[in-house]
Amino acid sequence: MTIRWLDEVDSTQRFLGDALAAGEMAPPCAVVAERQYAGRGSRGNVWTGKGGNLFVSFAVHRDRLPTDLKLESSSIYFAFLLKETLRASGSSVWLKWPNDFYLGDKKVGGAITTLRQNTLICGIGLNLVSAPESFASLDIEISRKKLLNDYFETLKENPQWKQIFRLYALEFDKSRRFKTHYKEHKFSLKNALLCEDGSIECDGQRMYSQR
């Protein structure tokens, strides 16, 4: 994984997408910024933060991913692997459906994945050292370099989606205390049914991650 480190950028996701389109970078590769002031969050929101937090986007060719991984499961897949990396370092972070990092009932970060031709670009924002009001910062001390090194090593192992889903399903009940946005509406996850592709059935609708 080739990593490019930046002092400041509007969006690591946009920067990496432009670099790939221009032929300046090629997967597998990543962009990490010290500060980000217009990152892409869920539902069109902006994800920003101070120096020391994690702002990263990485690109992986679709052919390098597990054969049983569907595109609609990719954000959960990438986010859960990072959650497992953090847990291995002693964090109590968990993953709220579909791909938000939480400590207790407060959000610590999130992931978003887009497809460009045959390349998946995943952007992750994580409050390592500081957080806005009503959010939380990580419960362990870990440098961005160590976290990313451990994480990308895990990605190289290429675990199957079936294996990841089995672990993800075990903690899905934690999401039932919350609501989720889908197509401009808010739904309770209390009675949601988690499907094998990472989608949920809720209030008569089949919902997929839109991130």
C-alpha cells in the first residue's frame, strides 16, 4: 500500500479520486491528511476535524477483494476490519449499522465507500484525540502510522466476507438502540433483521448502506 501524507486537504476522498483519474496514483494506495476541512460524511454531511485525528482514503482494485464480497457490503467490510484492528489494541469501539464507529452511545467516526470503474475508494474519519460536542474520541492512544500499518496488514490477509459477517452479526444487537436514515426518512433499528449481504429488513423495506 503506497501512502501519501498531506498536511491539509479539503477531502481525502476527493483528492484520491482526482489523483487516480489523473494517473498520479494507482491502487493499492492511500492518502492521509493531518487536517481535513470538507470531508464527505453520511447523507451529504461534512466531516471535519483537528490535527491528530485520522482522515484517510484508500483505493483497492475490485479484483483484490474477497470473491464473496458484494459491493453493497464493502463499507461494512472495510469498517469492521478497522474496528477489529482497534479492538486488538485494547479499544472498546463497536460498529453501528451500517458503518459508524461508536463508543457507548457516541459516534467516534465513520466510513464511506464509492466505486470508480473497478476501483473501490474507502474514506474513513476517526476521532483519535479530539471530538466535537456530542461526539467521542477514541478510548486508547494509538498513532495514525501504527493504526494504518496494522489495518493495511489486515486488509492484505483478505478475509472472506462470510467470516467478517459472522462476527459483525454478533454485535448487531447494539445497533437496535438507535435509528438510521434511509432515503430521507428515519427508521428504528429495534426490530430490524440483518441479512447475509449486510442489508437490513426494517418496516417492510430492504435497506442497503448508501455510504
